[in-house]
Amino acid sequence: MNRSLRKRMRLKGLIRKESLQILRDPSSIAIAFIMPVILLLLFGYGVSLDAKHIRLATVVEQPDTNTAGLIGAFQHSEYFIPVLYHTVQDAEIALMEHKVDGIVWLRNDFSDRLLSRKTAPIGVYVNGVNANQARISVGYIQGVWQTWLSSFSRDQGHDLKTPVMIEPRIWFNAAVNSRYFLVPGLIAVIMTLIGALLTSMVVAREWERGTMEALMVTPIRISEILLGKLIPYFILGMGGMFLSVAMAVWLFDVPLRGSFLALTAASALFMMVALGMGLLISTVAKNQFVAGQIAIITTFLPAFILSGFIFQISAMPEPIQFITHIIPARYFVAILQTIFLAGDIWPIILSNCAALLIMMFVFFGIIKKKAHKRLI
């Protein structure tokens, strides 16, 4: 029996051993296939960065056809739930008591100034406790006002006197649906959990169960041990990725405008990086609990907070922006959002893949050095 054949047989035996371990451990299957379903359902249906059904107090001091038309525009908007108040003082009390999220105040000379083609006196107050919703609410109010004002001007037979006519064009996510933004980024978080969390405990488990000593006295090489542990979890992680993509496209209707092949290749590269992070933790920590805690703190939390998955990186302080460059999920989130929403924009895809490739070599280089010292 030649050397190459013996090597293949040893590797096959290690892969079979690790695969059986995965099948005997329900938690591994749950993390790879059940957890993605739960997270995608939670974020797809339960978490939204959009502002809809905003409770809006409307105060009309002098009702007429013009004020009725503007209030009707708010009533027909999907973003607002108008609530009529007779005085602005009552509306302000409701705002302070959080019964409403904003106020639109039409003063008693609204129609007179509107018909005289002067600036119409509209008062707008918004609850700024939630800064993101406050900015969105102001934008929506301005949008309803501008749309109604344009319609009013056409009905009056004259053009709207504005110095600039704004015609917005929103690319890649014309519906401005936060689900299109969240779901692709969530795939990076899921793959980080599968790759890093599961593999962070594989070597530690061998030490705890006393089977590592048995492996050390066999002719198996360190590279074969690493491959035997990585390959089953790589397949598990890619299975979770395919499940997540299928749910994103078919359940949440997220458009996949780029190449599925490019998505698969980038995902495989990121999975190798995630496996490298997990295996590095596992070779350093000989206790499964400690390895799991380190994996959550160093891989999951940074992927969730510092990858651009939810929080915009450009809005972070400069020192934090610098730290995000060592977070692998940052590059994969950029790839996912590009492939899903924009298409195959190769400069973005290739540059981020290059960063992931460098990280993969760094992690596995450190693993080889550390594992050599510990196992042989």
C-alpha cells in the first residue's frame, strides 16, 4: 500500500469519525439548519428599520377644502396614522405622553397664504427620542407635503414656485425595504456562528474526552487531523448557507441580481475564514465552555455589531472604523449586499474576496504553528 493511499484512507477515517460525531450531536445540526431558520424568520418578519404606521397628530385651526386635501394625503399614506386634535396644545400633550410620534399643525391662515402663493405656514413637530425614526418621519412628512403641493399647483393651473425641482432616484432598493438590507447581511452572521462557534469546540472536545492522546500516538499527521475536522463542518456550513439563500429569495422575496456561482464562491471563501477562526480558538483553549465563550465574544458579536450588518460603518467613530477592517464579516456583508441588490460588481466582490483570502492564510498559518506545538 503506497503512501498516498494510506494518507487518503487516514483522512477518510477522520472525516467519517467527525461526521458521525456531528450526527450524534443534535446541537450541531440545530446550529447549522434550525438556527438559520429562526434567525431569518425573526429578522425577516420581526425586525425592521423602516418607519411605518407613524402616529401623527393633525391640528387644523381653520378647516376648508385645502386643509382637507392635505390631511387626506396623510390619511392615504401607508406611513402615517393621522389622529385629529382640535388644538396644538392638546397635540403637544399627546406627543409628550407618547400617544403620537409627531404633529402637523395647519394654522388658521394656511389657505390664505397658500392661495396668495406665499409660504404656507405648516408646523411640524417630531419625537426625537428615536433619532432614526425622527429623521425618517420628517422625510416622509416632507414627501407628502411636496406631493400634495405639486398636485394643488396643477389644479390651480400654475406651476409650483420652487427654486429646484427634486426628482429622487433610488438605486438597488427602490422600495427602500430594510428587509432587503438585513436578510443578506444576516447570512454572514449565520455562517460566522456555524463556522466559528462549532469548530471552536472540536479540538477542545478531543482534549476533554481524552481522545486527543489516542490521536497523538497514531501516524496521522497534523494536517490530516485539521482537514478531517474542517471538511465535515465546511459541508455543514455551506448547507446552512444554501438554506439561508433559499429562504431569502423564495420566502422574503429578496432579489438575487448577481451570479449564484459568485455567491457560492465568496461564501465558500468566507466559510474557510470562519472555520479558521474557530479552529484557532479550539487549538488554544482546551475547554469547550471557554472556547465557546471566546468564539461568541471574538467572532459573533463583532460580526453582528461591526460588520455593517445593521449599523452603518461610516457613521461609527474613526477608531471603531479602523477596527472593523480586521472583522472578516465586514467584507462578506459587503459582498452579499452587492451580489443580492446590485449584481456582479466585480471591483467590490474581488477586493473584498482578496481581504478574506489574506485572512484565511493568516488564520491557517497561525493554526499550523500552534497545532504543531500542541499535538506533536
